[in-house]
Amino acid sequence: MGFKEFYERHFSAAGDKIVSPGFVLRVGSVGLALFLLTYVLFSWTLETVIHNRKEVMLPDISGKSSINALQVLSENNLGMKIAGYEFNEAVPIGTVLRQTPDAGVTVRESKIIKVVVSQGGESVFTPNLIGLQLRNAELLLRQRQLGLGEVSESYSLKADKGTVLAQDPKPELSVSKNTMVQVTVSAGNPPAGIIMMPDFRQKKSDAAQQWASNSGVSLNITEDGSSLFPAGTIIEQKPDPDAVVSADSRINLTVSSRKGTSGDEREFRVHYEVSQSGAQRHIRVVALGKQGEREIFNGLRDPGSKIDLSIPYAGADKVRIFVNGILVEERPVK
């Protein structure tokens, strides 16, 4: 018995054909074609979206608090998922024990990083209080089961009154619960008669000369011909910013005296934007080349602030950016 006879016997009444076999085959062919087209378009769209994402180097977040780890990953447009918990008496609660993929692996943005977090131990991490108002710092300490210790004041040119300038123990250290954290807060701008050292790093030496002339202090300037910064840029200073100085103080500035190989020497621009959330962050930018590692920026920056630097293409092979001591980005100089 052929297909046609079978179809007519079982699916036709009184010899009248409701649907012909050819029609069924045509409908099936159209359906299959639509399915294949949809699959191809979906695959192409998914592939295009994934490959349009930038590649980033996965930072090492093991041994860090889960909050700090999440912040580091979010700054690299990565996500975090807690895959499990483990008891570990030797590691503070909330610490990332392991991560998948491992640190140093190149992944695409929006990648979800799985972590295993510690549940054990009587130790906690000291939070970063620098840049917070004293009241907010005290609340954060209570949340971490820590206490506010001695509070001292210091005048500051860069921080508003009541802002935490320094802390002891330092941020992200493992301490016992109920440890007292001592802080130094800003007392605001100094009164008349007190001279404080501004932050001249990455600024032109002319600004420091003008300040010294107006303040009645003298400068001791040392030139550095191997610096990566343009000539006339201050790369180091002693004393540190906000230190009290006088006419008898010894103020040392190291100024770049780099001379390009030609007047149109090409430069590599380093641009970094600090995350909008949280408190001040310690930013450190390092250039790596044939002459080894050289620091080109080191300082605290407010949330949302921007850092713009220039280095000659011949001066480095790659640039690394650290936030609060954690490597968050590595860029080739090309």
C-alpha cells in the first residue's frame, strides 16, 4: 500500500480529500526553512553581541572582602555570583576564598565571576574610612563589629572639615572583632599664619615657584631626565601634601627634565575615571618597559574624578592601574 492510498483510507471521508500530501510537504518545508532562518539569525545576533564586548584582564579578588571584590569587578564591567560558602577559621568572614575563572585570565565584559566565600573566623576586615564624614565612618565601623577609637584633627587644604584623612589600622586589614580604629579628620583650611604644603604632583613647576614666592619659603629642585612626564612636571615632593611648613623647612621637588627625540614625539594618553560610588580611592599608575617599572601617578582621588596622563610611546610597553592596591587594568602601549 502506497502513502497516497494510506492517506486516503485514513484521512479522507467518502473519497473527498481534505488536505493533499503535497500541501503537507510544502507546509513542512516552509516551517523547516523558517526554523533554520530563525536559528541562523539568533546565532548571528548572539555572536555579534558577545564579540562586540571589550576584553578585560580578570583581577585577583581572592583574599579580599566580598564588598571590595564586587567593587573591583564592577569597575571592570564584570559581575559576581556567590557559588558557595565554606567554613574557614583562619580566614575572616566575607572573604573571597576562590574565584572562577582564575585571576589573569582575559574575559569579555559582563562576564559573571563565580566566587566561594568564607563563613568562619572571628576576624573582620577594616573598612576604608578615608574620604567619609566622621559620623558615616562610625556607622560603618559598627556594621563591621569594630569601634571608633581616638579621633584627632589636622588642617587640610583638600578635604572638607570632618572628613577622615587617615586611619589606624589601615583599610582592608584583617583584625579581631571589637578592635578600636583611630582616625584623623580634617579641621578645614588652616588659619592665617599657618602654611601648609599643597599637592604639586603632576603639576607644572611654575605653580610651585609662585606658591613659594608668595609663602616666603624656598624650594630645592632636583631634575629627573629619565622621567616619563613632559619637561617641567613635578613628579615627587617632600613634605607630603597638607604638611605644615615654615620658612626654615626644607622643601624638595623632583621635576621632569625629559627631552624628546624630536619636537613632535608621539605620546600615549592614559585616561582613567574613578568609580562614582563609595569614598576616595588610592590610585596608582605604573609604566613597565625595558628600564623596568616606573610609577607615573600615586595619590587619592574622589569618586567620579578623572586622571589624564601622557607618556612617550618609546617610554613603556604597558601601563598598569591599581585601585586601593588591587590591579584592575593593564593596557598595552601601542
